[in-house]
Amino acid sequence: MSSVHRVAGVFTVLTILISACDLLNAYPPGWSDDILISPQTAGYSDYPDLVTDNQNNVWVAWDSAGWTGGYIYCTKRDSLGNCLIPETEVSPSGYSRYVRIEADAEDNIHFVWRALSYEGYGLGYAKFANNGAVVVSPHLVVSGTGGGGPIAMEIAIDVWDDIRVIWEETEVTQYVEQINYTLLNSNGDTLVSKLTVSPPDTNCYYPSICVDSAGNNHILFRANCPPFEWLMYTKVDKYGNIIVPNSIVTQGTSPSLVCDNSGNLHVFFKSPAGSGNSIYYTKLNNSGNIMVNPVCVSVPYYSSWQCHVAIDSDQYLHTVWDENRSREFAWIVYTKMDTLGNVVIPPLDIVFPPHTFWSIEARIAVDNNNRLHVVWIDGRIDTVAKIFYKRGENETGIEELPETHYETTAFSVTPNPFRHTTTVRHSVPRVVSMEIFDSSGRLVKAFDQVSTIEQPGSAVWDGTDNHGSRISSGVYFLHIQSPNGVQSIPVVLLR
């Protein structure tokens, strides 16, 4: 397999042999290479989550995706991403999806996921020891009710090692999406089977939860109250008794929240305010009242999808999200803020083309040394979604590698995607070289007659390699070198 490394503004292709635990593709200083961690999972890998234990090891879980779901898998890595436990099957059913994980004080790992029951989809649960041994076998903890949930869920563990789960389910009588709360003990026994915490007549989605030092639950979710989507907040105690009833916080959806040492809440969420979807931040007190008004932390692109936040021992906030800056590609973006809402590290691309294709569903965790750990799904390998991981050093000096920036009119590839031919047009003084690479960094096509592509000019690619053979569908990367630098453009070939 090949890897593409950036050296002094020029792409050099290096052919290296890698294994399931080896590295792929370095990126900004302060961040590790990308590591493929689901090479053996059949089909698509989806919905990753991760947690760090007291030894700073990283556990990652995901599902083998399908419309009805597949199996739940996990792996254990050390703090540098080296493989300690390879891909391991968690769930026994072929109808498992949407996994979330947490570690308790004894470093046991708890899994919850959507599991099929005789009455529709319910909650599945399993518990592993830190060496990978099964402590509590996978089993159904909440039966389904015939609805379509749980579709989205989050998990939190309190100081008593009890497990709080917030999850979305379709209520079957009125067909309303509702948010439910479930409490399990440390062995997965059900203490509170299901309490609905959202308004009974409102469609609600994308719940998030955190637990404060008093053991109370802070819950946020999207509530559809036309003509807007609102963030709704509620506070309940350990057993689901309401402390603060449902209240609207601001316009938005897809929240992620953490609680700081003072009991205040820090919320990142998606909002359609302005041009395109953006990621916003707000700070709430322990009763859900706004302390810092919502502020945009991302650049509005075509769409910013979900976000995820973690807090370190120094009380800094670390957030990742994906930005779909074109209709085919997305970037994973990271930012660091303090608990006053000040930006410490501005939004930074930590995974970007030409090494990636539709990177989404990023999740972040912080270990005891305040290292950052990020997982996401990525389609760079034959456009099949796989789980990737990388580590960040959490230093204020993190800077992205310098890149050459062009006016939007400098290069264009149309049509893109294409089936038969596509035309590359440019408005730079002279093109030195133009080459096509596949998603693994292998050279596919070199345009050797550069004199034919001098300004003003264009080149046509017919989807063949250097030998004139038709190549398969997939994502390819057009590297164009001119006196101004190197530009890489993703190109999608459809057969």
C-alpha cells in the first residue's frame, strides 16, 4: 500500500508495507499519522466511539454498518495508537448498531447499542474487563416497543459506576420521536427501564448527556418546534425524577456537552443560523441558564455535521466536527477553547484531502496525560467506510502545515463526478506537471506533454491509466504543480 507525505510543499509518493496496526498519512505538527483500525470488519464500518482508561489506553468501538445494522466490534490501543487487542466482536446478533462505550473506575469497558428484540429495537449491553475478557455477556437490557429506535444514544457513568443512557426512539401510537432515559447498574442490570424525558407531542432527536458531581443528569436534544429546530434542556436526578423541566436554550441541533469542575455546562452544537450550517458554542449554568451567548466557532460551509467535545484536567475544551465543504468530501476539524468561551487553538484541519474521502462522525477523548484521541469514519480505501484513529499532543503551538492557496478560478474540474471524460482547466502562468493518484497514493496517470496545458489551456482525462486501460470507479486525486506550488483536487469517477 502507498502513503503520500507532504515535503516542502511537494507531494512525494512513498511505497511502504503496512499491517493492521501500522500508520498511514501524516498531517499537521502535533498530530499523529492516521491509523486504520478496522481493516478486518466486513463491509462498511460506522458509528465509532472511543474512551480512555486509567492507564491511558484507548478503546474504540464501532458497528459493521447496514440499514438494519450488523455486529459491534472493538479494539484496544495504547496511548500511541499501537494495537493491544485487535478487532474483537462484541455483539452476537447481526442486527446491532449505534454503539457507545464508557470506562468505569476499575477500567472495565461498558458497551450499549441498538439491539433487535421481538418487539422492535431495544438496548443491548455488554461489559468487558480491561484485558478483553467478557465480564457480562451481551444481552438485551431494554426491549423494543415496535418503534424504530434507539436511533441515536449517548452514555455516561457516575461515581457509583452506574450507567446512564439517553436514547431516541419512535413512539408507536403517535409516531413521535421521543428521548428516553435508562439507568443500569455496573453489571448491566436495569434499574430504570425507560423514562421519556422529552415533550410527548414533539419530535425530538440527537440526545446528549453528562453527569455532574452530585449525580444529576444534564440532557440536551433537538426539539422540532416549527418553523425552527431548537436545543431543549432538561435536568433529572439519577432515577429520572425531573429537577428542571424541558426548556428551550437556543436554535440548533446535534448537541454535545461536558460538565466542568464548577458544575457549569459547555455545549457545542450545529445551527443553521447564517449561511450554511455552522458549529456553535454556548455555556450554561447547572440549571441550564445561558452564561455565554451562542457564538460560532466554525466557518459556514455547505454543511457542518455533528460535533463532539471532551474536557481535560486543566479544564480546556476540545472539540471535533466534520465540515462538508463540497458535496463529495468532508474535513475533520478541531478547536481548543477555555471554559470562558475563549478560543485557544483556532479551527484546524486535522484530516484533509488528498488522503481522505467523506470523513464524518468524529469523536474525541482525552487521557490522563491530556493527550487527545480522535476516531472517525473515512472512505479513502476503495470508498468503503472504515474506522481511522489519530492522536494529538494538546499543545498550544499546534500549527497546520503551510499550504498554497489559489483563487477559486485557478483550477476547475468539470464534470466532477464524471463517467466518461472530465476537463481540467487552469488560469496559472504555467503547469509544470499534472498527475492522477488513487486513494492509496499510487500513481495512475501522468500527463507528460505539459506544453499542451500552458495558459490558457485545459487537459482532458478519459478515466484511463498510463497504459490506456480503463480504471475502476472511485476517488482519485489530481496533483497539479505550477511555479506557485502544488494543488490537489479530488476527482470522482463513476462507471
